[in-house]
Amino acid sequence: MAKNSSLNAASVAKQDEFYTQYKDIQNELNHYEKHFKDKTVLCNCDDPFESNFCKFFLRNFNYLGLKRLICTSYSTSSVVGKQMTLFDWMDEPVVTGNGYVMDIKEVPMANGRGVSDEDIDNLLKSKKSGVKKLKGDGDFRSEECIEYLKQADIVVTNPPFSLFREYVALLMEYDKKFLIIGNQNNITYKEIFPLIQQNKIWLGCKFGDMAFRVPDHYEPRATRFWIDENGQKWRSFGTICWYTNLDHEKRHEKLILYKNYYGNESDYPKYDNYDAINVNKVADIPKDYFECMAVPITYVDKHNPEEFDIINANDIRTNPETPVKGHGLIKDKDAVITTYAYKYDEIAKNSLTYVAEESHNYLTDRQTDRQTDRQTDRRITYARIVIRRKM
Ligand SMILES: C[S@@+](CC[C@H](N)C(=O)[O-])C[C@H]1O[C@@H](n2cnc3c(N)ncnc32)[C@H](O)[C@@H]1O
């Protein structure tokens, strides 16, 4: 299996226990501080005693000026009950089989200057933590968890990889603001890409490598797996990103472009089935072209809605036999380019460069890439997003 498809494999095998590091949460959240004042934050895949999302919002509760913090845990999470076996005040062990909820409206500080780890420990051990057993298992889709969702202003978490589509659908249904971790392959899902295309959701700031703690029972892997000096198992992925509908500065940064289309037309061949030119690298987007361009998926990380529109590829079909695709991308066998002017050898050589540039190799892309037909000089490109410069 290609190493970068292991995150997809995680969803297939339902390996959902990937625990996010505090520093990764902090680094991303730094870009959104202004959105949190007087808000109720929900972390709904987060054991209050274990999750760093919960810890981050407890530590920064007063600094961000939060109104309320709700964290719900899922019963089958392998960290439930690990950290704290007893609520002193409940005289009851934390058990698997039930989810737990922490619901707080204040975080007392011993020294008044900031929330310390000791403050958090004291809070979690006290009645003030508002921790209680849920009626059910804490599934984010359950009635009681949806009640919490309704009360939340912003949802922030790393949801289960295997339920990403459902998770986002629920956030959209309840019209919630959110900031969640996902993987770059999610961009191409037919349930996700149309939301990106319509600027209803976009990517956050971090795009690329991220390491996660995993439970003891996770099997070692040849790559992107290690055990640290404390015996903690880790996995990492090169394809992580954040999805959000909270505005941030990066999405208003201008793309610096230096290439020209006119004079270099043969570098930008047209698709057979779509009215667009192919651009192999984000850096190659020509600054003098105002029609549709099909660019790598990684473009989404650089998308500035004031500069470019993202176009639904179905709207620029030139061949009536090309089926309408739910995802709205150019990909698979319909992403063919047949042209005498197409410099196949040069592109094949460059493909090494753009694999590196995209820093991820979608399995499907690799498969489609293999479909290149050298005899007829027909080539199917990697999955592409169509963009058009705003006038
Ligand atoms: C990718 S892990 C992230 C955990 C935590 N949010 C973090 O970032 O450290 C996803 C978590 O969602 C939990 N989970 C799986 N299915 C769930 C469901 N249906 N409802 C709520 N949580 C679920 C898993 O047990 C796992 O702990």
C-alpha cells in the first residue's frame, strides 16, 4: 500500500484513535482567537480527561473569553478511564460503555495570571468540572450529543477519520462554525468539494505533516510509525489539514505568480472534455490567463476567494457524453488530454516534481496516471480543481 494512503486505510479499517498534540492545536488556534469571545465551544470527540483540545480550551478559557466549554467523549475510545479512574466527588469509576460530558462555565485560576495544569487537575477532580456520565455512548450523532451541538457556537476537534463525511454533514445541517482536522483526500469527496467550491468551508492554516499518539494495540508500521522513550506509540501523516468556516488571514493572501500563458501555450494543453487548460503546479498558474484553469488539489491551501473563483467542472463540459460528476472536479478517465502539442515526455519528467510539490500521492491519481496511453498520446492528468481569475 502506498504510504500516503494509510490515512484512507485508517478509515476503511475504522482505526479512529489518533490523538492530537497540544502544540498542533495551539499553532492552528492562534489564527482564530478573535472568533472565540463569549462563545460556547464544543469538542464532541474528546475525552475531557485526555484530549488536548479539552486541555487547550481549559487553559485558554479565560484568555479567549469563552462563555462555556462542552467536551463529550465516546465510550469506545481507548483512553476512556485511563487518565482518571475515579471522580472523587462521584465515588464512581469512569467506565467504558458510556460517554462522558464536561460542561463548564468558568475556570478558576489559583494565581490569577493564567490557568495552570494544577488548576486544570483541581477543576477536573471537583464538582465544578460538571463532568457527568451521558445516557448513551457519546456518539456525536446521538440525540443527547446533538442537543449539545445545538447549544454550541463553534465546534473544534479532530473527528474520527472514518466518519468525516457524516461529521461535516451534521455541522452543516446545524449551521455551526467549526475548525476540525481532516485529511487532504477529503477535499475530493463529493460531499466536501462542493462546499469548498461554494466557499461554505475552506482550509485552515496548517497543511501537511502531523504526528498523532495512537493506542498500544495499534500495529507497528514500516513507515511513519515510532515508539517514544516512554513507550508511547506514534503515527504521522503527510496529508493533514484543517477544515473550517472561520475566517483567517492566510485565506486573503495573494498568490505570487510569475508565469505567462501567452507565448507558452503548449505548456498548458486543453482538456478533451472540459473547457480548461491544464496547470501542473500551483506555482505555474499563469498570471495573464482569465479563462478556466485546472490546477492541482493542493491549490485549495492557497485559495483566496477575492482572487479566484472555484468553478464546478460540470459547468464547463465540452463533450455532452461526459457524465455530470457529484464532486465537481476534473478527474478519472474523463480528465483526458489528447493533443499533438502536448509534450508527453516533458510532463512525465515533471511529474516527479509535482509529486514532490503536492507532497501527497493520491492512490486514485496514481492509478489514473497509469492509464496514460502512449500509443495514442492521450494522457489523463491528476485530479484537478477548476479555477478562474476574478476580473
Ligand atoms: C481522530 S480521534 C481524535 C481524538 C481527539 N479528538 C483528539 O484529537 O485527540 C477521533 C476520536 O473520535 C472518537 N469517535 C469515534 N467514533 C465516534 C462517534 N461516533 N462519536 C463520537 N466520537 C467518536 C474516537 O474514539 C476517537 O477518540
